[in-house]
Amino acid sequence: MLYGAMNFPIKPVLSEIEEIAELGFDYLELAMDPPQAHYTTVQENKELILKALDAYSMQLVCHLPTFVSIADLTESIRKASLTEMFKSLEVAAELNASKVVLHPGHIGGLGIFVMETALKYGLDSLAAIIAKAEQLGLCVCLENMFPRTGSFFEPANFTEILERFPRLKLTLDTGHANIGSPQSDQTLGFIKQFCHRIGHIHLSDNFGKKDDHLPLGEGTIDFYNIARSLKDFGYDDTITLEIFAEDRCRLQSSKEDFAAMLAAV
């Protein structure tokens, strides 16, 4: 199993690599959001970033921009969002990322009143992003969301798109899956239904109401059962501790806790 942690995009990427490496993580999950990790800034510092990753023997996973609107009802906004995605994919490929994490389009505003139209826009955008990534040789891992985003938050929402794109993988986010479905039932449902399509995992805890990004054990998620289910299905790939605690040592302790759970089952 490989364990990683995510940068905080308001901090310089190079300092984030150093701090995360010193905590003993195997890879950086690079959140490609401004101000410090926008694709333009990352590209300007590409050689230094590659040198730092090599010095720490760290791999790289890229998380495509989250603050864009690929399902927006306004065509110009969708096009601008796709441009951000395509440029970020190109930089991820230049950085030799092992995979890219993709949020499906958030449906908000007036889109909630015309869900069929908004979902079509979102799916069209996803298809374009996946096609671009495959051209660049990148593995895409589509992340499950939560009810407020309007799409892709239940296992059933993924059936069609995973059938349509055979090389597409799933990013299983335990925090997202717990919102509106406490006690980890939905997380276990994702594992049971898509065990062979899970290509990446985000671990964080919450109380089932919002995406708190808490250290493991501080919320209601049953990580022991999740560890047992993942081990039963033979998952042995990347796990990002997506924990935003002020004390980053909590990242390290959460990693150690989950590794111990996997060893114990």
C-alpha cells in the first residue's frame, strides 16, 4: 500500500513536498488549485518540483482543479472550466503523475431546477476530460461526491459512466460517502459494487453531516470495517490521508492507525 497526503494550495508546493516527505509519506497528491498550485505556477516550477520529488523518492498523484464548473448552465463558463482542466492535465503529464483525481461537475444555482440538462452538460465535460487524459496516457480516477453536489454521490450514479469508459477508475472518498449515510454503509457499498474499479482512496473522518476532513477516529466512520472490506477485495494501491488538521502530525498518526487496522484484519 502507498500512502500520500495533499498539499494546501495557499502554500508553495516545494515547501509542501518537504513537509509531507518528512512525515514519511510515499507520494504527494497535488491539489492543482490557485494561488500556489495553479497549473501555470506549477509549470513554472516544474524542474524544481521534479527534483524535490526525486530527492525524497516520492511519487505524484494530481488532483485536478476543484473550483471550476464543468456542468454550469453557461456555455462560456463550461468552456473556461474545460480549458483549466485540459491545461492541468498537460502539466500533470509533464510531471509524470501516476494518476489524476477528478471531481464530477457540481450542480448548483438554477441547475437544480433542470437536472437533466445540467447532468448532460456534466457528462459531456467528463467525457472530454477523460478523452484528453487518455491521449496523454493518464489514468483518471473519478471521485464520489455528496448529496449537496447534485450528482455522483451514490454507487448507482457510477454504473453508466464506468461502463462507458472501461479504463476509468473510481476515487473512493470515505468522508464524502459518509455524508447523509453514517456508519460507513455507503462506503462499504461502493467497495462491494466496484471493488475492481477502485483506483485511489481518500481517507478522512466526519459526523455524517459535512466534509470535516477530520483525523481518523474523531468522527463516526467505521474505518476498521472499511479496512477489512478493502483487504477482502485485495486493494493494494494509493491511499491519501485527506485530513486538514492544523497539526500535520495527525496525518502521520492517522496513516499509522489505518495501516494497523489493515494488518489486524
